[in-house]
Amino acid sequence: IPSAFTPNGDGLNDILRPITAGTHQLVIFRVVNRYGQTVFESNNEKLGWDGKLFGVPQEMDTYFYYLHYICNGKDIEEKGDVTLVR
């Protein structure tokens, strides 16, 4: 997961999603705001967060992610933060 992304429509770093390689299965990728509200959630690794909630661009801020995936039969969970830059 990158530490920041810029969903400004320029085609560079517009979508936040896990960057993966190898054999794995995404169980869940969730992004929440500072209030704990889920702004994005998916189990499809091709989908990612575009910086919007219900079509409304979200504020420049720090958001928190939770990632759960299975790699080579091993359950792996990761969490951290990412900055949305406008």
C-alpha cells in the first residue's frame, strides 16, 4: 500500500489499492476515515478507492486501511495509514 495517493484525475496515483504479486487471494481491503466510517471496502484486488464516498470527493486527510489476504496458504493481515492529497 502506498503512503499517499492523489485522486485528481491525472491518471497517476488516482486509485488506492494493494499492489500484489505472486499467488494470493484478497479476503478484504477496507479504508476508513478518522471517525471510523468505512469509505471503501472490497474483496476484488482489481478495484480500489478513488477518494470518493457516495460520489463525493473526500477531504485531504489521513485515512486508515485494513488488508487481509491469503498468500501460499498463510493468512496475512496488515493495517496502516495513507494520506489523501488534493
